[in-house]
Amino acid sequence: MYLLKWLTVFVGAVYLLPAALAALLWWTGEHPVSWRQADWSSAALLPAASTSDEAALYILAARTGGLKGALADHSWIVIKDKGASAYDRWDKVGWGTPIRRNSRPADGRWYSNDPRVVTRITGARAEALIPEVRAAIAAYPYAERGGYNIFPGPNSNTFVAHVMRAVPGIDATLPAAAVGRDYPSEGRFLSIDLDRRELRLSLWGYAGLVAGWKSGLEVNFLGLVAGLDPLRLAVTVPAFGTFALLGA
């Protein structure tokens, strides 16, 4: 009983209290009440594709809509082939055929929320990685109708995280608020990624652990992620993200 008591206190303090505060802050803010009223237009975050002949690869993320926006991001992939005059955007959504190509502007707002760049790769490196990214998109195992589950996954963030893990040259991870990123889309409870120097445990997205060079130590509980990264002097607070004193 003593252990259960302190475990309850720990979960409440580390996970539930930040989530409740984030929900309160979100509720007191101004947000569109439906997707019809939301702004989905370009945030002018990316340079016009025609301004450069270089290949480019981006991972973008933005807070999602409704009350879940207090806790969760939506992420997507943007590709520009060498010499192309337009971007290709790839998302996973919760209706119809879930994998969508160019359904929104490449740097479009998501439910009126401005996107941010998670990672940016250009030039020869992007040119080399783009075929691998396209192959990973094509091989994604939950691309058919019915292949979307908002929680614990596979959802939009599961899709992007799957592609990123399948392409080791994308040396980045999704934000901690990308709920669903830790869903084991490869179907394994335990995985060791030698390229990323990372160990992952997942109870099908309901709880899990990540320990690695890029992530430090992260513990996922019901989609909320808390963590410590001694290398960057960073702490990850559920619903609020990662705060680091040192760069990546």
C-alpha cells in the first residue's frame, strides 16, 4: 500500500497536474470551435519552392484542434525533389483513406495553429534521403481505411515517427507532445535502434520508455511524456514539451 500511495502521488504530480494545467490554459484561450472555422492557410514558414533548385526535406508539427490541442501536436512530412517547383506534403488523418498527399499547403496552419520546423534537411543529403522517405511512406503498415486510431495510435504522429525511424539519416525525433509517436508501428514490444543508439519499450502506446542518445530518458504514460536528458541539461514536462539549457 505504501508503494501504491507514492506511485499515485508520482503519477499525479508528474503527469496529471501538468496535463490539467495545460488543459486549463488552453480552455481560457481563443480557439476555433470547429474545423470549418479554423485557418488552414499557409503560415509562410517555408521558402517558396521555386526559389531554390536544392532538394529539401522537412518535418513540421503544430498543435492540433479541440481540447486535445492542450496536450497534443499533429505532425507531417514535406518533401521537395531537386529542381522541383512545388512541395509535396504527406499527412495521416482520421477520416477516409488516412494517408493524404497535398491536402493542405506544405506549411499550412493546423486548426489555426502555426506550424514549427522539427527538422530541416537540404541539398545533397536531402536528395539522398528522399527516396528512402518515399519508400517508407509507401510501406507504412496502417495506410488503409480503418488504419487510424486517435489514441494510443496508430495516428498522425505514429505515421511520421514510423517514417523517421525507417530512415536513420533523419537524425531527429518528434516533439514529446506528438502523442502517438511511441506507438510500436513495427509491432515490437522491445526494439533497439543501433543507428540512433536508442532502446524503446512500448505497451502498445499506453505506456513505455525510450532511452537513447537523442532522447535521454523518457517515460510515456497514457500518451504523456516526462523525461530527463543530462547531455542537454533538459527536462520534458508532459503537455508542455522539452526545455533545454544546451542545444541538440
